Amino acid sequence: MVVRPLVSIVDDDESVRESLPDLLAELGYAAETFASAEEFLASDCIDRTRCLILDMAMPGMSGPDLQRELTRRRRAIPIVYITAYGDDMVRPHLLARGATECLFKPFSDTALRDALSSACLGR
Amino acid sequence: MTDAVSMDTDARLETAIPNGAASLESILRTDELLDRPSRPPDYAKENSALVALVGALADHPATILQTLADKVLDVLQADSAGLSLLTRDGNRFYWAAIAGAWGPHIGGGTPRNFGPCGDVLDRNVPMLFTHWERRYPYLGTALPLAEEGLLVPFFVSGKSVGTIWAIAHNSRRKFDREDLRLLESMGRFASAAYQTVDSIEDLKSQITARERAETELRKLTDGLEGQVLLRTEELGRRNSELSEARARLAEEKFWLQRSEAFLSEAQRLSHTGSWHLNLRTGKVAWSQELAAILGPDAEQTKDSDPLFLQRIHPEDRATVAQARAAAFSEKKDFELEYRLLLPGGAIKHVHAVGHCLASEPDTEYIGAVLDITERKRAEEELRRSEAFLAQAQRLSRTGSFSWRVATDEITWSEQLYRIFEFDPQVPVTLASIRARVHPEDLHLVDHIVSWARGGIGDCEYEHRLQMPDGGVKYLHLRVHGVRDEQDRLEYIGAVQDVTQRRLSEQALDKAQTELAHMARVSSLGVLTASIAHEVNQPLAGIINNANTCMRMLAASPANIEGARETARRTIRDANRASDVVTRLRTLFGKKDVSAEPVDLNEIAQEVIALSLAQMQRNRVVLRTELGDGLPRITGDRVQLQQVILNLLLNASDAMSGIDDRPRTLVVRTVADTGGGAQLSVQDAGVGLEPQALGRLFEAFYTTKAGGMGIGLSVSRSIIERHHGRLWATPNDGPGATFSFSLPCTAEAAADGSPAFRIAAVTDAEHVMRSL
């Protein structure tokens, strides 16, 4: 059996945490969900995670905060940002900061698949 | 005087103050006199006595001394009274007249130094004695003895010549102060009587010789008598003429003195001194007031022209001297104003005139010097306070004016000329003022002027000026009506140039409006993002689940159970999205729409009142033409007012860049043909582009730089909810007209369409002005 690459999902929105793992499973990924950046940092999933689907705005640590923390810990995990604030200004900013992709909620399954592919294969 | 006393009898006693005789002090009671109770003065009796005496003196001079003695006895109610006179050699007194108990002693007497009479003359004062025989034995022979004797000296030509006396022979009668007074009074008469007696004595001795001489003379003068009579008559006439002339002179002198007194008083009151100068002699005369003007010391010194010149202020002296000299040389009048410098440093301003009285050989001048120091000071005060006022007006940019309504005579302060930029040399008229008034404010000014002509009152108003360079000034006026003493109407007013203030206010207002708009736009942006976030979250879940569901169903074998689960979650997320919308509606939703009877004119007037300040700031001239008899409509008063406000603000905004014509805005209401009511807002603004007409009421369509394009869209929604219609038409002239009509029976049924509910967001003024 092929070991599915682990995708960790960090989002404070429950709808996303509930719906994404099934979709990821359909797309051939294993998924772990975390309701906050702090929860993810406290978990043992960091080293196993091949790609991080990260909500941008969360209570407590934000997505970019987590990205900075991981950089500080020298954990170079590809990041796909997802955000409900459909701001065109945000995306190039995040990409420039090293994110693989930035998806605006709601996003299509194909957009997600493409983003994950480039994240897991491109590195 | 006749020595009637027997010298033989006296000779024996001439040296008789025996050893052991009582001392003079021991027989004196003079001190007691003043302490004794006194009867009140009896002037009537005194007077009648004196009158009787005077009568006696005229009719029976030979017996006057006896009459006097009788009267003293009577008036003093004494027991004896009489007169003792010094003989011519001064060695003796003889008793010239005696009345009462001592009457038989008449003709008797005492040596000068041996009786109380001598003491009285020695001391030259009235004296009261008791039992004088204890010192003067000679008087022991004069019976009855004297219990008390009161003696008063009398004089002729300052020389004492005798005494007048009264005696009480027993203690029944004690002399008092009143007795002394009466005796002194009669003593004064005694001196007159004495002289008469003296003359009588002389006459008696001379009369024989005179009679003889007169007989001789009469013989001589008989022939001359006629002439003498004539001369005497003439002399008498001359005398009477002379005395008449003297009387006239006296009267003239009296009047002259009076008029001099008047003149002097007038000079004092008017601070005017006068002078007289003789050029040839150099003699000068000052009035009292002139001396007073020249200083207190000048009143003490002799009038002198050099002193006068010396009193002139050094800075003026040469000029005055020169002017005077010039006038003197040409014998002309002169008039000068100069200062005096008085000793002590006081300065006086005087106005001096000189008038030449040319009369050969002397040239004389008379003149007046008027002290105008007070006037100068008052003038200076006035000038100072006027200068202060002018300065204050300049600093506060406030001018003042007065306007006499009947004559249209206008007085302006210096600052007002400056504000209006008028030439101060040109008289101000209502027409020239009117020419400066901003054309849009002319009607206001005309209205005020006609109001002011109509009757007295106060008012306060503002209007603008249109300056020749195109600039605009804002004036604030306060006007107060008064009536002068002749009941003529006059307005006085203060005019403040408030241009700076108004421009600052406008700038501030504009900045505030822009700031508020920015704040609203940015908060709206935040709001939008927040709504998007809230909705996007469940949408993301829905789409994820739906995609998963599709994939599970497409798999082979199809994962039905998984698909069912994701479909279930899809439904749940959709419900969640719906909840978000409901929450938003609760958050921003308007209270339920009410349906009440509404008077369109009334709500229009309320909105106009609310927005008037804003209109004035935008210099919009707002006119209303509200129709009568509008049908009553039913609807939501607040929502309809939102629509009217939106239309008014749009109209105002449309004219904000218009400066070549009045920013006229007309709000008009009419009953429309369909039985409903119609309101229109007509502006003179930029107007409507033909292609814009179709899109005007679309949401998010805007022609305004800061606008969001929601106002008209919302407005139309509201009107349509009221079953009415909102439309726009271009004007024949500049600008556009927005109108709505409402049916009179409009049922404001809230149909609850979400589009409407969201559009009709809260707080009318704030949101709608920001959109």
C-alpha cells in the first residue's frame, strides 16, 4: 500500500475541518485537522506533514504567524493558504513570502488538487 | 461853670481822708453787681425816658440836667439820683442836678480826690459803693446816708467830665446789672446834655456882647440885606443843582459798579479775560479774570505787557510776538491761538483776539483772552477715543454706520469704508451699497431696507459682498433703530467682516464632511469584508462537501455512505450560511415598516428644516412651492423622509461646482392627476448625461467622485414599496429634476423582499449621505 502523503489542515472554521479531510482522501492524501496554529505546533505531525493547508485569519496565531514560527524552527513545509477574505492584495503578498498557493474560499476541488500537487511534487 | 458851692464849708474838709478810714476796696460792691439776680431789661421804659430827655433837650435846654436826674431816679427806681460835674479847673465836683431824697443837696459837691466820683474817674469804670461815708467822712454829712451808690462816668470828646449816679438809702433796693445798663445808657445822653449846658453857659456869657455887636452889624448890613438875600437864593439853587448832579453821579457810579461786577462775573464764568493796551505809552490794563488766567501770582503783580508775553509758552512766544507786532504795525485786528506756560509748569491753551482802536495820537488795542484749556482737553479726549474706536474697529474688522431714514443720510466709520473698499472721499448712498451686495443676497438686503423704513426695530443678519475683483466678503450686521429728539427715525449699526470666519467654517465643514465620508466608506469596506468572510466560510464547506460527494458517487464502487454524509454536511453548511444572512439582517435590519397617514408637505418641511444649515453652507438658495390640498398618503414617514433628504442632498451635490449661476433648488409638491401626491426636487446643477438616465437607479451606479451609487437605488426601492414611482427628468435649463409620486391610498405593505430589506439599511441620514 502506498503511503499517502500527510496534509495538515489548520483552520478555526469547523466546516472546513469537517469537509476537507474527505475531499483530500478522495484526492489521495491523508489529512489531520487542527483548530489553531498552537494546536498544530503542539502536535507530533509537524515532521510528517508534507503540505500545510493554512487558514490565514484565526484567533490567536494567524496563518502567517505560524509560517514564521515554522521558518524559525527550520521546518520547511509547503503551505497552501485558504482565506475567506477575498482580497486580491493578499495573494501576491503571501506568494512572495514563500507560500505555494493562496485559495479564496470557496475554492474548487481542482484548484485544491493543483495546489497540493505542486506543493508535494515541486519540492 | 459857675462855682455855686460854698468854698468856706469845703475848705475845712479838703484833706479829710482820716487815718483809720475804711479802704476803698472795702466799700466797693462792683463785683457783686454782675452776680446779683437781675430784672429783665425794660426797653420800653428806657426808650420813653430817652425820648422825654431828647424832647427836654430841645425845648428846655437850661433844665436838661435836672430832667435827666429825675428820669434816672424814675427809671432806676432809686431813692436819689444826680450828676456830678468837674469844675473847669478840675479840682472839684459839684452836684449839678439832684432828684429824690438828696434833692436839697443840689449845688453841693466834693473835692476831686475825696469822694467816689474821683474814684470813678480815676478808674474810668462804673462802680458800686456801699456806705461811702466810712471812707469819705465828708459824705457823712449828706443825709440820708447812702446804703448803695451806683456811679457811671461820662465823657465829652474822650475826656471824662463827670459822673451820673443813683443812690439807695436803705437795703430795700439793691442795684443790679440792668440798673447798670440803664445808667450807662443815660450816661451817654448825659454827655450830650453836658455839652448843651456848657454852650448855654457860654452863650449866657457871650450873648450880651453879641447882641451889641449884632445891633451894630444890623445897622451896617441893612442896605446889603436885599443883595444878600438874592445871593443866598442863588447859592441855594446852585447848591441844589450841585447836589442833584452829585446824586446822578452816584447813581451812575452804582450802575457802573454793578455792570463791572456783572462783567467780571461773566468773564470768570466764561474763562475770558480782557485787556487794554496803549501802544504809545505801553500802559496796559488787565481784567481780574485775565490776571487769574495768567496765574495766581499775576493777580498780585502790576499789569504789564512784558509779563504777559513772558507767560506765553516758549515754543509759541515768537510766533505770537511776531503776529502781534505785525498787527500793531498795520493797526489791524488779530486773532491767535497759543499756549501759556505758567510758573509751576501748568499749560493753558488760550484763544486771543485783539481789536485796534485807532485814535490819534494814541493807538490803543482792546482784546480778550479765552481760556480754552478744557475745550482742548475735551477735544484731545475725543480725538483719542475716536482713535481708539478706529483702532478697535480695525482690529475687530468691525465698522459702524448710521442711517437717517427720512433723508437717507448715511455716516460711515473709517473701517466700514475699508470693508466695502469704498473711497472715503465719496459720500455713501444706498445705491452704492446695493451695488456691492452679492447679487444673490440683494433680495435680502432690499427686504431689510424696506422693513427698516417701515418702522423702528432691531435686527441681525448676514449677507455677502461681491467685490470688484470677484472676491466675496461675508458681513454680519446688527442694526438698532432709534428716534432722535425730533422723533426722526435713525438706524445705527455695527458691521463685522466675518469672511475669515465663514471661510474657515466652510473649510472645516468640508474637511469634516470628507472625513466623515472617508470613515463611512472605509467602515463600509470593513463591513463588506466581514459579510464576505461570514458567508464564504460556510460556502467553502458547502463546495468542499459537494465536491467530495460528487467524487464519492463517481468512484467505483460508489461510496454511497460517504456521499450521504457529505450531502448531509452540505445541507448543514447551507443552513449555516442562511443563519449568517439572518444574523446580518438582525444586525443591520430596519425596524418593521410602519403605515401611517403622512402629510407630504409636512414631512418635506421637516426635512428642509433639518438640511437648511447644510444647504446654506453649500450656498444653495432653497425655494419651496408647496401645493395646497394635497391628498393624504399612507406610508412610513421616516423612510419617505430618507428619500426626500437623499434627493435634496443629491441636488445640493450636483450644484457644488456651479459658480456661474445661483445654486437654486426648488422643492415643489402638487396633487398629481392620478389622485396622488407628487414631490419634485429641481436643481440647477450639472444635469444628466442621456446615457446615464437609464442606469441612474441601479445599485452601485454613481456619477459622484465619493458616491457608492446606493442612494437612488434605495430611494426607488422605498418609493416602490409605497406603490409609488421615482423618476428623473432633465430640465429645460441647467440641472435636473427628480420626482416621486405616491398614490393616496398606498398601502405600505411590507412584502419583506430581502433585496429591499437589505437596501433599506438603517440610520437614514448617515448612511444615505455617505452613499
